[in-house]
Amino acid sequence: MKIYRNILFAVLPAVLLYCSQTMELVNDLKVSEDLQIELLKPIYLLDVTNNWTLEQLNYYKRTGTDLVT
């Protein structure tokens, strides 16, 4: 029983401390604002395209004519 208690109080905290240190976030991987903008452009353009298509569809449903673009 003494061996198990020693393992519990000696080895387990050491393992937990080691694991907590290895799981820290790395701050060196910061992305510049220009790169963030470039990465978000395709998503924004896709969203704008989808919204515009929905507006054209809604206009066609309301009026029965195509939206002049």
C-alpha cells in the first residue's frame, strides 16, 4: 500500500506537470493582418455572391422579372 501511495504522490504530479507544460499554446505562430485579410477574402466573396444570388431570387419571386444588374 505504501508503494501505491508513493506513486500517487510522486509520479502522478510529475506526469501532470510535464503534460501541462507540453500543452501550452505557442505564441510564435501569429498571423499578420495582411495575411488574415487575404485568407478571409475568398470567404467574404463567397458570402457576398450567395447573398446577391438570394437577393436576385427574392426579387424574381416578388416581381416575376429579372433584377437588372
